[in-house]
Amino acid sequence: MNINQHWLTDITQTPSPNYDERPVPTDISLLVIHCISLPPGEFDNFYIDQLFCNQLDPNKHPYFEKIHQLTVSAHILIKRTGKVVQYVPFDKRAWHAGKSEYEGRERCNDFSIGIELEGTEQIEYTDQQYLQLTAVIQTLLKSYPELSAQRITGHSDIAPGRKNDPGASFDWQRLFCLLNES
Ligand SMILES: [Zn+2]
């Protein structure tokens, strides 16, 4: 896995219109881990792609009526199979964190990369997801020197009380073990 022009190579590129410029384009200094599944708890479909590309059909599921008009995105999605999809180049600001604060600094979208895991806050993530997440993070750490293993956080940590993802189902120790081994 490599990065070319702020896109990962050898993954699926599904460009989203939901991004804008970072205030400082080179300030990429935090990784934010999220989870998403659409409808909640259902996997292995294209609804997340459709949401991030403003193409989610509200008639397909009652839950979609509430969310189909959101303009949101993340840089990366890692599906249950380990398949990686990128929606926004890393030097642009994806819209994943919302109102948020990390170490006293607000608006985490300005300086972070958002990584979504296809999943829920209750269901264990897959082995393939941990392995691909590790590979993605290692590649990012090599390319963006202001990132580090110490600057990886969960959405729930930067938006406490408002967000709970990636949830108790995410094994942070396992991630850090994998990062140390590789
Ligand atoms: Zn989130």
C-alpha cells in the first residue's frame, strides 16, 4: 500500500463531493476512528458509499429518511472483508467529526483523517479490518510526519456525550499491538 497524490493506491476510489479545503493543507496531525453501518447493524452493501456521495435513496429503508440529506464523508472506509474505499484525498477536509475537540483544539476535521470501520458499537470487528486498519495507518504514518501512533483517537473521545463510536466493540489494545509488531 502506498500513497499517490494523497490517495491510497490499490484500493477502491469513490470520490465524494463532501469535502473542502483544510485551513492549513499540510496540517494532517490526527487520526480519528469511527464506525458506521447502514442500516445500523447491516453490512456488505453500498449504502455507505451512497450516503457519502449524496445518493442515498430515502425510500430504501425507514432509517434513511432521517439521514439521506446529511452531507458527510470520511477519508477511508474499511469494510468487514477488509476492502478499503477512499472518498476524499487526505490533503482535503472530509466532513466526519462534527463539533469536536482534541487536546483543547476544536474542529478536528481541520487537521484530521477520518477512518470509518463498517460495524457497530456492539459487534466485534473482523480480523481483516484490524489487519487493513494497521496497514492503512502504517502507510499514513510514513507519509504524514505530524501523525503518530500517539495521535490516534476515537470519535467518542473528541465528541464525548454526542458520539459513541467506534464503541466498546473496538479493541484499542489489539490495534496498538498490531502497530507495534509491524
Ligand atoms: Zn463517528
